[in-house]
Amino acid sequence: ASRFQFVLIVGIGGSALGPQFVAQALGSPYDVMLPFFVDNTDPDGIDQILGELEGQLGSTLVVVVSKSGGTPETRNGMLEIQRAYRNADLKFAQHAVAITQEGSKLHKTAVSENWLRIFPMWDWVGGRTSVLSAVGLLPAALQGLDTQGLLDGAAAMDRLTREADPMKNPAALLALMWHHIGQGRGAKDMVILPYKDRLCLFSRYLQQLVMESLGKELDRQGNTVHQGIAVYGNKGSTDQHAYVQQLRDGIPNFFATFIQVLKDREVDLDPDTEFVRPVLEVDPGITTGDYLQGFLLGTREALSDSGRDSIAITINDVTGASVGALIALYERAVGLYAELIDVNAYHQPGVEAGKKAAVEVLDLQLKIVAQLKSVALPQSAEQVAEAIGQPERTEWIYKLLEHLAANPGRDVEQVEGDSPATALFLASTI
């Protein structure tokens, strides 16, 4: 038996959303290795995951995923986990695997520290379309999921979506429906409503796939177009008790996608006789699955009666093949829709702008602390801003000081006031 019972995946964006979706869609409590994810740079969130693995780090395999090898959130998560292994008197390298490009910072670290394995990513594989590469397949294989089914389902859909006749091409039909409903400018949001708990992370996965691919300021000719389709959703029938009220009676600024799964559950066999147990009827002739189906059809009808647009997708059951097919269907539909509106679906300049701004914020924080230490007197955010020559950043500076003062050991304390106008901060001597 493997010495590993758990797999901890460290990644963000496409390095986490796709694998998380697949893990929940196909997983069970009896998987070969149970998956955990660190997908943010939130210290408390990381502590929660490590708390769940307390006493189990020795039997946990850590998979660090970063194409560039320099993603700050992933690096931070890795460093936090490395510290946990040191504190447990365990050698991190003997529990670590990397998925990254050759020559990246992460690749060099894994080589120099002699990690267990390094799996490749290629520059032509984007993060949000990487779930059927090592990024998604390795965690799924470690979990014991049907990776061959994933690939077979995706390959079958890929063949269908190469059909030249759009009426026979499911991805083309989907893209054309999006274009028609949203008037070619993303005028309506995409609400994803899978009526199956296993698919509840599908909308989160699609948020990145659709919004990061299509949400663009410029088209490929350099014209300002501000394109995109907003995506949200969770699962039915849960969402009927949340926001479906607005969908039916509120602003008609959306279209819904209902995903129906025909098979209610795995066959319930009696372990002694191996006969199928009788189906539970919660009402005469009606099962819990019948209720779910009724809510799906009823909700779609209610939306239709109010003039709300919807699309329906039906799969027989949630298997590796059907999940692979869904992933491939939406990847192709996004690419085709991007062609219809003439935007580049495979870059993300807005994400890079946010990363650049974050670097500026962290550089500013270092200057703030240095200024407080140089004066050794209580100062307001406005005084600090003037002293470092950045009065236009007073709000940022207050927020940074407030955060530093709230966390012990960060060399800053708030000594007076409880508002931006009255708060004074001092370099801590503790």
C-alpha cells in the first residue's frame, strides 16, 4: 500500500478550480487518497487545512502547481506548508511533487531540493484550460478517479466539436446561443444550475473559464469593446431557495443553463443477497430524485412563463466520461464565442494588471514601516503619506497601517483613535 493517504494540492486559479471540480464531481470517501486544496494566500485558511491534516503530514503528498513557478499565492502556500513539515520534524522534499514549466523557479527549487517528482506544463497550455493536463490528471489519478474516462469523454466531445455544420456541433450551438441571447455583447449573465450536488463546483470552474477568457477591454483589432459574460450559480434545487426569486420576477439580465443528470444515485445493493434494494418512496410513487427532477422542470417552466431565456444540457450520469465531455464542451464553446466577438480568449491582461498593483502595495508597505521607525513618534496615515511623498495614497496607507496593527509581531501598533481621521500609529518596540 502507498505510504500516502492524503494529497494536498497547492495552486490557484486554473491550477485549483478545475482539479477541485473534478475531485468533488467524481470523488467518494473511499478514494485511494483524499484530496485537500490550498488555493489562496489566506493564513487562516491555510491553518484550517493544516489543522485537518494534523498528525497526518507524514502520510500526505503535497503537489505544488504553478506554470510560471512564481505565482505569489502558490509560493506563499508552499512556504507555509514547508514550515508545518519542519515543525513536525518531517522532510518536506520527501513528500513533495511539482507541476510546472521546465526552468521555472518552482522547477529549480524542486530540482535543488530533490523533490520526489516533477511533472511538466507547457507554455501553450493556459491555466484555465489545463484541467486535462497533468494539472488535473495527476491529482485525479492520485485520488483514484477514472482519468481514462475523463480523457475519453473529452476526446469524444472534441470530435463532435470539430463538425463543420454548426447545427451538428454542440459547442458551436452553445456559442451561438450565448451570442444570440446576449446580443453579441454579453448583455446577459450566465447562471449555471446543475441539479446534482456533485456538479456544484462547475459554476466556479466556469467563472474562470468564461470570464477570464471573454472579459476583454480590446478586441483583436485594438478596438475598445469591453466584452465578457458574467457567470454565477451553485446547484438546484438549493438555489431555488436563494436567488431564483429574482431570476423569475426581477431584472431579466441573465440566461439560465439547467444541467440535468438522469441517474439519481448508484444502485443500492443488499450486501447479503446482492439484490437491488427497493427504492425509497418519500410520497406514494415519488422518490427524492423525482422531486429533484420536478424542481428542475418546474423552475425552467416558471422562468419561461416570465420570458426568461434558458438552455438545457442533459447527461445520463456523473462519470469520468461525462465530466470530461462537459469540460471539453465549454472549452470549445468559449473559443468559438471568442471568434464570434473577435477577442483573444487565451490571454488575461487584467489579471496581470492586478498582480502589478499588488507589488506596488507591498513595496509601499515597506516604506510605511521604515517611515514610522525613522520618526519614532505617533503618526497619522496622512502624515505618513506626506512624509514618503505619496499623499494620493493616503487611503492605501491607512488600510496598510490598520492591517499591520491588527497582527502582532508586525512592528506597528495603533496608539490612538478609531477612524481614518483620528487614528495614530507607532513603530512597535515589542
